[in-house]
Amino acid sequence: MRLDVIGFGALNLDKIYTVGEIAGAGQETFVESLTVSPGGSAANTIAGLARLGSKTGYIGKLANDQEGRYLLDNLKRDGTDTSGIIISRNGRSGVCVGFVDHSGERALYIDPGVNDDLISREVGVAYADSSQILHLTSFVGDAPFDAQRHLVKMSKKAWISLDPGELYAKRGLLALYPILKRTSVFLPNEKELRSMTKKGYRRGSKDLLARGVETVAVKLAERGCYVSDGTEGYLIPAYKRKAKDTTGAGDAFCAGFLYGLLNEKDLYVCGKLGNFVASRCISEYGARNGLPSKLDVPNL
């Protein structure tokens, strides 16, 4: 079966606590509510694409525990092919504990579990090449990062999409270069791009395009996004919507942007679609509860 997009990244159970304020060192605050939901950056993007009607698959690792079964069932419920997911007989599945204040700002703590046990020989190149796009996001540890670099080197058919997250941005351009030189779509946020290039989003995007990346889409939070392919460049304003929780907003943007590419939309419309899906995501608590269906997408 030919898939549209396969995600390759960490799989985490998100435990999101709503708090009056996010406490700093030496401070104390209280929890108002708890939302438990499936997470993991690539998995959130894949869920968004699946709900938009794309054919999706996943590469990752889970433990045979309650959290792992819950995460696997959620992917299956959205119609995602899970044959690329390895189930470990030992260890624990990944967990992300988050704190979100009333303005939608957040602080996240990741316990990677068996995500960091994923190694190259567990990842099938033929499976990755059964998709049009292979979408990569970050892991905490070195072993799965090396597995991603190996897969990108061996893959011959899939386009590569990369959302680096803060973890991979901190690794720097040199460590990421084996992936970047084959990347069709690079999807950082503004902070991550500045961390990697020491430049603003326009000049930083130009740097990445000069390194072989075909398209850069920079997430600018409430300002929208900046997209460029070296020939065209657009600053696209965000859809105005009150944020309940910004968890997963960047992942939702990736879903909308890639959905546009799959449907052969131009660069500007892809950016608008990314902004739209992100705006729906932040309207609900949790990374996936607000994700729209294909019927919700405006005619752009």
C-alpha cells in the first residue's frame, strides 16, 4: 500500500496539567486540572494528517504497557498504519509531563522510555519508501537519532520533512547535515532556527536553502509563519483564535502544511493551511483534541 506520509519520531503519553502560573525555581503553585492524551511530535502531525484524509503510517517504539497500548490504539483509531512500530517486551513507554498556564504558555518534561532504545536495524527502509513523505521529529537519545540519519541515507524514494524541535536544534547544523542535505521541507519554529543559524527567520531560512533544503516553513506563533523556497517568500498572518493550550500547535502546523503539499497547493496556500490547522489545535486542551477534519478546511 502506498502511503502519503510516514512519521518517524518519539511516541509519548502527554500528561498536561493546567496551572495558575508556571513555577520557576524556588516557587510554588497549584494544579487546576489534568488532561491525559496521546502525544509525540511526529505522532501529533500524523494524527492531524490522518484526520484530514491522508494515508499515514508510523515508525517508532513502544513498550508493552498500558501507556503503549493506549498510544497504539489511538494511532489505529485514526486509520494510521502501525506496522512500522516496534513493541518492546521490556521497559516503559515514553511520557511527557507538561504544565500550561492561562495564557496557553507551557513547560514540558520528557521521560523518553523505550523511545531511546530504537536502533537502525529495527527500521525498515522498504517501509519508509512506501510513502511519498517521510516526516522526522526529535528523539532525546543518540541511538534513534542515528537510526534516522541512517534511514535518510538509505531511503531513495520518499521526500524528507524535518521538524527539528528544540532537542535537534541544540545538536546544531553539523550534526543535522546528513538529514538536511536530503530534506525537502524544513519546519522549525523561530527560536529553533535562530539557535541553529544565529540569524532571524528570513536570513536563517536563506542559510538553510543554501545548504540544500528545498523549502523552509518557519513557525512564528501568534504572528503566523514565514515560508520560502528561495524564489518566493511570504510572511503569512495567523488565524485569530484564543489559545487554551499551545501544546502541539507546531505539530498541527506541520500537518496542515504537508497536507497542502500532498494536494499540490502553492507555497502560500500551504502556509495558510498550516496556520489554520494550528489555530484549531490551540482552541482545545491537548495536542490532538482540536485537530480538524477535511470537511472543516476552508476553500483556499
